[in-house]
Amino acid sequence: MHNKTLTELSKGLRSGEFSSVELTHHFLNRIDQLDGVYNSFITVTAEQALAQAAAADQQLAKGNTPVLCGVPMAHKDIFCTEGVRTSCGSRMLDTFVPPYNATVVENFAAAGAVVLGKTNMDEFAMGSSNETSYYGPVKNPWQTQCVPGGSSGGSAAAIAARLTPAATATDTGGSIRQPAALCGITGLKPTYGRVSRWGMIAFASSLDQGGPMARNAEDVAVLLNTMASFDDKDSTCLERPVPDYTATLNAKLDGLTIGVPEQYFGDGLNPAVEQAVQDALREYENLGATIKDISLPHSNLSVPAYYVIAPAEASANLSRFDGVRYGHRCDNPQDLEDLYKRSRAEGFGDEVKRRILVGAYCLSAGYYDAYYKKALQVRRLIQQDFVAAFKQVDIIMGPTCPNPAFEFGSKGSDPVAMYLEDIYTIATNLAGLPGMSIPCGLVDDKPVGLQLIGNYFDEARMLNIAHRFQQQTDWHQLAPPSITNVSLQDESIAHANGESA
Amino acid sequence: MSWETVIGLEIHVQLATKTKIFSGASTAFGAAPNTQACAIDLAMPGTLPVLNKKAVDMAILFGLAIDAEINLVSAFDRKNYFYPDLPKGYQTTQLDKPIVGPGTVEITLADGSHKNIRIHHAHLEEDAGKSLHEDFDGMSGIDLNRAGTPLIEIVTEPDISNAEEALAFAKKLHGLVTSIGICDGKMSQGSLRFDVNVSVRRPDEPLGTRTETKNLNSFRFMEKAIAKEVARQIDVLEDGGTIRQETRLYDGDTDSARSMRSKEEANDYRYFPCPDLLPVVIEQNHIEALRASLPELPEARKKRYMADYSLSDYDAGILSDDASMAHYFEASAEVADDAKLAANWIMGELSAQLNSSETDINDSPVSAEQLGGLIVRIKDGSISNKMARTVFEALWNNPADKSSADDIIEQLGLKQVSDSGAIETLVDEVIANSAQQVANYAKADASKRPKMLGYFVGQIMKASKGQANPQQVNEVLLKKLDALI
């Protein structure tokens, strides 16, 4: 069952091939037995999932249910879940149980989806390797000595390892697309404002955007149908109808113009990754598309601009974690300053502290103009590059990341080397554009991703373009060798109840 | 050589919205701690602000009331600092693009002269919660009910020259914001709070170093704090010292002030645009609709009182400046059907009682209807002015008692006897019992007689237990005595 896609599982539930309770048991059992290696879940909500599955089965028996009814999935542990610990990968929120649901969580609950648990992530979504999580790193199911990417590494690894058919994720500078590429799955970061940020713990508010991850574009389209909504609780959410993203999946690509930015193929790009991307572009030519060289002249400024703007916003967003109202509080504070200093020193990890310091510095008197204000000007230039490009082309393509998954610890001592992993994904967030990663090859037996960047609110077209590729190729169907070689114990063994790490 | 004082004010005005500026929690005053703070006010993770349109409209109304420019695009910024009653660790405020641009407020001074005080700008922001340092045995309590209450902060140019002008400005502003209904004006509940920036200099010299005294929540405290700070600065300078730029705290209870922090210790607030809120874009026709809805301003009200009620400039000014005072006056004048008498009573007996008991007119134990009813009985001669004061005192001292003036008159048996038959009987009795005095009266020279009436009147009033209408007594007595001569 676990090798089926979300769309296939939904059909199986409706045809009576299996029940949601059976399906949920199956995935819970896999998590129980395999996730000790991958560490992709922080919290598994077995009891709640089975109750949701039983309710879904009743709904399914009546018929006329939403596509996602009874389908298991997982939420990145950045989305607040009422009554279920929401840690954001941090010691700071290790005991935090929200009294409310994120809008995204509500949307999936209303559709009848079954939530298996909360997935691991870089602390406060700050990282590209999942090494900054308080709950330990996630292992890439393709090669467990390698990182799964970040910050949504738990969601990506869980899907790759067939521990869940789908998961939510968030992307501030590449946190959906990079782990999707490194784990060989499909992930979409929608246009800024397409998915509500209510209840999604903020890293950098002007860049954060939630999006779906699954095994292929068709499943991502199904998920986005439910995930996207206008939400009056989020002032930056756009009031705009949500189309049926599955309706146009099979549209022909004749006449499509694909822009290929020269800046995404320069120094630092692994030649084998480049070859995989070029092969994918040839495939698109076969499908009727035209390739056009374009230039995004300010691309080289996106990483520095991002690493001013994102930390600046984060430095304020994370001020609320002060040990006063919720979250980690140090023992026996001597006075107010001691309470603040020790609670935050103990609650936050190194990368989070580094970014708070950088952000506070960039905003401080005497430095604001040179850093923050300058970065905002650069951001505008980067956005204008894209606006100009989309006057010539329908979609932009390139590599998602310069390299396949790297080994643990290989970049740990050099934060800048780590930041450069996001060199192709960051500009999209700065411009607020939708971006996507789909599997397009293997390098050193590890998956690599093709990145699709669309125009504002052009998700339906992007999903169509991705889907057509996946009908011609089977990169997205490859499973990590490690998961095909394990034998599971009898599924009838009662699942460990409650939470496991 | 003399000193010149330069004062600028920053005024925090709590807007009278039902809910908070960025959440749906209630803004009502006085609830149990932390019962009016929702997840947004508590800055729970993942929560987001949504701007209250009503607060924006109220800020615009203020701008229109002072003839200010309304900025069609304004924006919110984050002001970063750590404090337990600031849940997000930043205050959402407007730094670079305030909603209200420059405007003017005209004040009237005691000598009748006028002066314009320029407003630099007014911006929208959220209030913080309260830290409670007592009752927690070495710890502090936090009450977040106030957190997120909408404020406009009004910043003046340094156009104010002394405490008197500052006070006149503060009262004028109080009247304005209450008249247009954007603030309840309750100073004791912190609805208006003043920060005063004070410096002194020799005439024609550049501006001196200023200090800021924060959070003054009564007119009297503001006046005293300014006087104290001006005197302190002059003392320091005349002793050859220098003024340190600092923030000061004034304690009204002890009439003392102390330094809170110097410029060097000041926070770097690291302002930057709030990414959770879009810029506020206002359509010109929305402004025009608000302008059309603007209620009568104190200035217009004053002119109306002078024209319609023939009140003096001074009386009209006092009654029209403050919205609550004006409402009280108009309500009591309507019941009494006599604006002049209502004005006299409000500025006399009522104001004296309110001032001596430090009571806001909104909390007056005597309602406008009660006072109006009392005036009706003065006018129709039912009671004397002296009796009226007794009735007023009774009304004042029994605020819970909803009795009308008539009820009190009845209870105290104060009703003036104006029944002519009853008065004639009283007069006849007294004349009959005063044969000697009548004889003396008859013999006396006509010019001496008026003085002799006092005896008879006294006897009659005594017999009536003070309730006979003195004017009627005089008339009847005169008629009867003359008939005897």
C-alpha cells in the first residue's frame, strides 16, 4: 500500500480495496518500525490518527466525500495543531501545546485527511540540512549518512521512505524545494499569499509560505486544492479564487516557452546535476516546448539580500519566546534579565542564535541603511528581473540545488557554504513567486531536482508542466534502495500508542 | 536675565473601539486580569495581526478635526524591545508613514488670547499590558487586558511656552477627542496619557537640552510636573550645571520626579516595517464620508451656545470644550427649559462639588435630568434658591437613589406654599396676633414702613415653617396692612 501515490490511495479507499483504518495502521506501523533510522517524525499521533481514520471510514461508507477523506498525511511541526505539541524543532517549544489549529491544519481536517504526526525540521525552519533540529537530524532515506535537506527535511524524508504519502511543508528560502530535490520527491512553494500563514510559526514573515509535498505533481495538485485558501486571519493572504489544480494537469505543452537563466548554470553547479537538468530540458523540447536563454542579472545578490532580510524579520519574530508566557523557562531566574537571558540561551540552538544576532545587527542604528534598507532595494531589483523575464517566457527552469545531498557535518563549520545550497531557490521567495522541484535524475545514486519557477498565481500551469514531464519519465517513481530492502514485522502487531520520537 | 521655556507634548489617546487594534478581544476597562487577552494579544506562536478598521477611521476623524493632512498610504513598523508586558517583544506602531500628518490646534488662554499649537503628526499604535509589582511577594504580575488596545499618539511641535498653555492644550485636546467620540476621555483609567518634553533657554539662544517626563495621566499632575521640571532645569543651569538628556518619571502622589534613564542607556529600537501587515491605503471618498460624519466640534458648539442660549463667551467656552460637559448641559437645559439657569447651576454648584470630590462629570451623582427637574421647581417658584441647594445636596449625597428633585422636595417637606388662600390665612393670623406691631405700623411715617415689614414676614415664614413663597407673602401682607390703615 505504501508504494501507492496519494491519488491511488484515495481511489483504493473509495473502491473499498482497503479501509482508512487499515491504511492508517499500515503507515503507523511503518513509522514505528522504520523511523528509528530516519527520525523524520518528532511526534506521532497514532491514537488520534486511528480515530480520524475510523471517522473517515464512516464518511466513506456514506459516499460523496472529499478526495482526501481517509488519506493519511503528516504536518511539518511548524504548523500549530490544537492539543498536539508543536515544537518547531526547538527546545524552546518542546512542551508547547497550542490551543488552536493553523488554518492549513483546519483545511485538511475539514477535508477528512488523517494526520499521522508532526514531522522533524530545522529549528524554527533555519537550516538547509535538518542538522539544527533539537530532536536530532533527519537521515536521507537514499543514503542515511547524507542530509535530507532542510528545513522541511522530515516531511521530505518521510515521503521518500514511504512513511506517509503526503505532508505539509514551508519554504522561506528553499525549505520545500531543496529537501524535495535531495529526497527525490515533488514539492511546491506557492505564490506568497496563496496559503494562509495563520498558525504557521513565523521565521521570516515576508518570505514564509506553506506548501505541499508528495511523490508527484498530480498528488501535489490534489493537496494544494485543499491547502490554498483565502484567510481573513492573515492580512497578507490574497483574496483570490482557488482554481481546481487537477483540472488542467494534462493540458498540452505545445507552444510553451521555457526560460533558462544563464546565472543558474555557472560556477558551483555540479556538472552531473547540470547534465540531469539539461536532459530534462531536452525532454520538454520533445513535449513541444521551446527553450529560451534568459538573464536574471541580480541573481548573485539574492543570497546576501536574503541573509539580511530573513534574519532581520526573524530577530523580531522570535522575541516573543522570552520565557514569560509559554515555552522554555530557565530554572530559578534571579531577576527579569536573568529570566530572559537564560531562557533564550537554553531554549535556542546555535543557528537560531546566529540569525537573531545577524538580524538585530542589520537593523541597529547606524547599520540599517547599509544592510536592511539596501537589501530591500536589492529585493526589488530581483523581483524586477523576474517581471522582465516573464514578459518573454512562460516558465523558468533550472537546477533546484547545485549538488545532490551532502554528508552530515560536511558544512557544519561553515555557515556560508551551507547558505550557498539555497542559491537557486532564494530569489523566488524574495520575489514572492511560486517555485517547484521535481525529480529529474540520480547523481552518485542520489536524487537531484529540476526547479520550475512560475509567474504569480500560475500554480495550475506549473503543475500541468510538471505532470506532463512525470508522464514521460519515471524519476519520481524511484524509491530509495534502503526502504525496499527492509522486511517489516507483521502489521497486525498492535501499534505502539501515543508519541514516539 | 529671564528664562524661556520650550515644551512639546506627546499624547497617547486610547481609541474607543470595542475590540483591539489587531485582535477581536474586548477593550473594556476593569475586567479581571488576563480575561480580555486572546491568543494574538498573548503573542502565541503562529498568530497574526489583522488591523481594526474602526481604529483607522477614528484616527482619520482626529486628523479631520484638527485640519490635518490624512496620508492616503500609511504603514506599520515594529519597535523592538523586551518587556514582560509587551508580549511580542515589539510594539506595532507607525514610524515613517503615520496616518495623520501636520495639523493645528488653537487654544484659548485665561486672558482671552488665542495661540496655535502645531501638531507634527499623529500615528496609530498598540498599547502594552500592565506590570503589577505589588501583591506578588517579590515577583511581578502581568495583566495583558490592555495589550493591543488601539492608541493614537499625537506629537506636537515645541510650540508650548509654559504649564498654563500645556494645560489649555491638554484640555482642548480632551474636548476634541471626546467630542468626536474617539476616546472616552477617562483620565483616571489612562484613556489619555501625556509625555512632556521640556527645555529652557535664554531668549534668542538655541534650544536647550530637553528631558522627557512620561505617562502623566491627569491635568493637575501634568501641570505640576512641568512646573517642577522647569524649576529644576533653571536651578541646575543657574548653578552652572548642565541638563542631561534623559527620561524622567513623575510621582503625582508625592509631587516628586526622578531620572529613569539617560540618553546613553536608551534602547535602540531597531524599527523596521512590519511584514505581517500591508500598508494602509485609504480612498479619498472614504475620507470625505468620514468628514461628513464628523460631529459638531467644540468650537462650533461654543458659537451655537452663544447664539442660541445667549451665553457669554466665557460660559459658552466652559460648557462646550468638553463633550461630556456639553452633553450634560444640553440635557439639563432641555429638561429645565432654561439654558441660563442650567449653565449657572452647572458652573456653580455642580462644578464646585465635582472639583472638590475630583469626580468626572460622567460619574456625577446628580444626573442632568435630576438637575433639570430641580431647576423647573426653582423657576415655577415651588422652592427657593436656598431650598434648591438643600435638594441638590440631598441628590448629590444619595447617588444610588434615583429620586427626582420633586421626590426629594416631597420627602423633606420643602414645598414652598404658593397657595394664595393658605398664605392669606397665615397673614391674617399673624396680623391678628400682632395688634401692637400693626398699630406701630399704622402710626409710622410711610417712608419707615417698608423696614417694619420684616417683623411680619419673619412671623409668617416661621408659622409656615419656611415654606411660604416669600414674594407672595410680601404682596399679600402689604395689601392687608394697607387696608388696615
